[in-house]
Amino acid sequence: MCGIAGLILKSGSSNIGQDIINMLDKMVHRGEDSTGFAVYENNEVCEVRVNCSTEKDVETLRHIIEQFGSIDDERVLRSRVGSYLVWADVTVKYEELPVLYRAIDKVPTLCVHSAGKWLRILKDMGSAKNLMDHYTDVEFDGYQGIGHVRLATESVENINFAHPFSTYYLPELAIAHNGQLTNYFNLRRKMERKGVTFKTFNDSEIIAHYIGYHMVEDGWSFEETLEKSIDEFDGVFTYTASLPDKIGVVRDRLGIKPLYIHENDQYVLFGTEQVCFSPLIHESYSEEMDPGSVIVWSR
Amino acid sequence: MVEIDAQDLKPYDLNRLIQKYLSSGEEVILKNPDAKHNIGIKLRGSGRVIIEGSTGYYTGGFMDGPEILIKGNTGWYLGDNMHSGRIVVERNSGSNVGPSMIGGEILIKGHSGSRIGLGMKGGLIVIKGKTGMLAGKMMLSGTIVLLDKVGDLVGESMYGGRIFLFEGPELGGNVKMVEPSVDEIMEIKKKLEILGIEKDLDGLKKVIPAGKQHKYVLFKPMHMR
């Protein structure tokens, strides 16, 4: 199962994180092993969000960041599984962000959830309601975002295996995926030979690296990369990928995993089931996305 | 006529309430369905349910007798294993309409997704708008009528039944396209009239099994040879 959802405001910004959580809550039956969302906002400050297994790892993280720049502000939250989520506003050279991301991820007990000016990711174990109850004082203003509820099928239940995933190749990219990539291990070996490093054994992580790698190393456009992924990925999949100025949705040729889209003058909504639109719009007339197709919205 | 507000009702309670009113001869108007799943599951008897909005997955599953009119969209698996009755959707439906349905009629006035009539055993499905790929996959019996553009692999591995459509899509494996008989055209025309659909049926074709299904050899135990 699993479910994905997305919201794009056509103007302005709002507490979009809450909207996405409400959408995900309507799809709780599709998975409550973990829930997460990514929100994009026009921030001046670069923020790094890292899951640290122990308190000692928080110190290790600070030490790594200070090798690249400085920590201007920091918030340490406890996740629902007891790990430490560090949200640090950092001053680093923006072009060095991928290197910092990779340096942090090299430590086995640290895992970057997001790193960027625009992108903020929150993901944890449990349902959308669990997240709402746990992170009561967190607001997520933004102009667009994506979210995910997970029913773990291909890999372990773990906070770092939750969606959305990001990638050090393109830190402002986030993806959320519903499905199974049956050629994951072959594709992973192929990418590892090119030097790509993985943090988890979740097949969905490869989507973030695939897009990031080809956009950065091969100069492919976002649209082109999503189109090519339909040929490269095998299995049943519907996924969404987001950059600060674009959101795309991709559906495999067999169309086994659903995706509904509703667009009006104010926003675009998409999700695995139309029921997830109901917190935002009382009655929506959505369209099911065609199998084997890619749709990209640009700002 | 009775109105039910579905807003705060769980599907089980909602369906019990609908059944209660249908059984007492009332026509039911359902407000605020909010694309909820499992609406109208296992309704039986007769009567009519008018849903003023969209429904989610499995609407009208196992239904035996009544009529459901959905004024909005509907999700996947509409009329799953339906026995009899009628479901009319005024807008679009998701994929897998009428999987394994045994009888009754389903009409989609908008577009529909892929794999309609998957494993269908009887009854009628009419799609007025566009239809996705793999229509009638592995169907055993029954009739599918597709009146607009249709996706490829029509009738993939169908064992029985009939799919009426206009030429265009690629056919699935083990099926063939033939001319329908005059009687069949009249039958479809009458059915569409009853459903309130006007359509010129010139050029309508019929897809049926090619009769090349694998013949299984049943091995007899040694002592029975």
C-alpha cells in the first residue's frame, strides 16, 4: 500500500504542513508504519535536519557542521522512537551543501532528512495523527509540499526509512513513492558503480538519487529525468518529486498504483485517493492520472 | 424520501442506515459523502440511493438489487462482486470498475480508468467517456460497451463475454475483433436507450475470445489409468 499526497498553492503561503498532515490522516488505512512530509518555503536561512541515534551523535553532528561553517540556531527534538532530531540553521557556502550532506550521512548513526534553504522535511514513525500529537508546536508554512504514509513492505520499519527522501546530489529535492521497484538491487548496483552512496535499503531512496544524479552529473532536466525513469524503473510505482520551483508526478505504465489530481484557481491537489482532498475541499472532481505519464507543475 | 448526512458516519453504520431506509421503501439521498470508501456495500432488496457528491473505493460492492446514482466521481473497484441492481456515475470513475461482477448494470457517464470488468462473470458495464487500458481483462462472461476512446490491450486473456467498442485500440492476447450481429446492435441500442444515452453505433465492433486458451491435461493417478 502506502499513500502519497501533494499540495501546490498558486499564490502565497500558509501552514501547508498542517494541510498535508490532514490529507495524510484521511489515508491512514494505506499505512501507519511511518508518516512524513516535505514543505517548501522562501527561506533566507539554510537549515539542516538530521536524525541522531544518541545524544553523543548530536555532538558529532555539530562538529561536522562546524568544519563547513557555523550553527546559528539549533533546535533538538525527540522523535517518537526516542532519537534526536536536530534542526540546525547553518551558515555554509550553499554550493558546499551537498558535501556537508554527504559528510553527515557517512556517519552510520546520523541520517540527513533534509538540507536546504527551501526544503524542510519532518518524518517519524506512526500515523499522521501520531505526528500531530507529538509535534504540537511545529508549524510548516510553505507554498508547496508533498507527503507520504508508509506501509513497510520491502524494508524495515525505521524513522530513516520513512518518506520523503532527499539526496546529497540535489539537496532541495524531495520524493515520496507508492509502490515497489522490482529492479532496485540491479539499479542500485549500477548507481553504486558510478559512485552513488545509499543510506538505507528502502527502494524508494533510489528515486531521489536517480533524479539528483542525472540532473547534476548528466545535465538532464527535471522533466526529462522523470520521463526516463518510467523506462528505467521496473515494478509498480507512482511517485512525486519536488524541487523549489517544480513538482512532478510519475505513474508506471501498468497504472497499478493510483493517483488523483484536482486543480482549481487557488491550488493543485494530488493524492493516492480522492478522499484525501476532503479536508481542503468539500467536493472535488478529480481526474485519475494516465498510466505511463508524467505531469510537472512549474512556478 | 429520506436524507442522510454521511459526514460523521463510519461506513458500517452508514450502510446499515441506508439498508434500513431502503428496506422500509424509502428513497435515500446521501449528503456529504466526501469520497469515503465502502459506501453502499452489500445493499440488497430494491429502491434507490442518490449520492450527492463523490465516493471512494468499493462503492456498491456485493450489491444485490438496489440502484445507486453517484452525482460525482467514484474511486477504484466500483460494484466489486455486484450481483444485481444498477450503479450510475455521473462523472468519472477510477480503475477496476466491476471486478468479478456477477450481474447488474454499471454506467459511467464520464471517463474510467484501467482494467474495467476485470474477471467479470456477468452483467453489463457501459462507459460513455474514455476508458483506460486492459478493459475486460480475463473476463468470463457479461457485456462491456465502450463508447469513446479506449486504451490498449482490450480483452487481454478473456475467456468469455463480449466487449463492444469502436476500432482503434490494440487488442490483448487471445482475442479477436468481429462484426456484431444485427440483433446484438439492436440489443445494445435498446440498452443505451434505457440508460438515456444517445450514440450512433455505426462502426461498432465486438471483441471476443479467440478460443486459443491453453488446454490443460488432467493427469490421472496411476491406479486410475
